[in-house]
Amino acid sequence: MRTQTKIILFLSSIFLLFTLMFSGFIYYSISNYSYDDFYKRLEIRSITTATIKLENRDDTRTVKEIRQEYLEQLPNEKININHYHKL
């Protein structure tokens, strides 16, 4: 093999390695961010719903209105509000 071919292969392999490492870093960062973002949004929803339910015990319309106006909808989101009454 000629020296010129060896240098081209060496530089190409370094470029390929750098590209793969950079792509892996970007993938890891995005997946970690989306995981954290999802649970932060879920926590905000649960706190908001609990606060509204404690203040307005029988009014489920308020919960739905606030969710529609202020909160972004999560993928496959379903609203299920249970009513517990003291006997």
C-alpha cells in the first residue's frame, strides 16, 4: 500500500470515529432531556390537579379548563379523575 492511501484511510477512520462519538453524545443528550422533561410536565400536572381538587371538590370542569388553557398535551394523554367522598 502506498503512503498516500494509508494517510487517506487513517484520516477517514478518525473522521468516522469522531462522527460516531458526536452522534452518540447528541442522542444521549436528547433522550435524557426528553425523559426529564416528561416527568417535570407530569409532576406539574399532578400538583395542579391536586390543588384544584382540594380547593373545588366537586368541580371537574375547572381541571379540564386549566389543562386545556395552560398545559401542553402529552402524547396518549387521558384524563381520569376519581371522586372520593367521605362517608
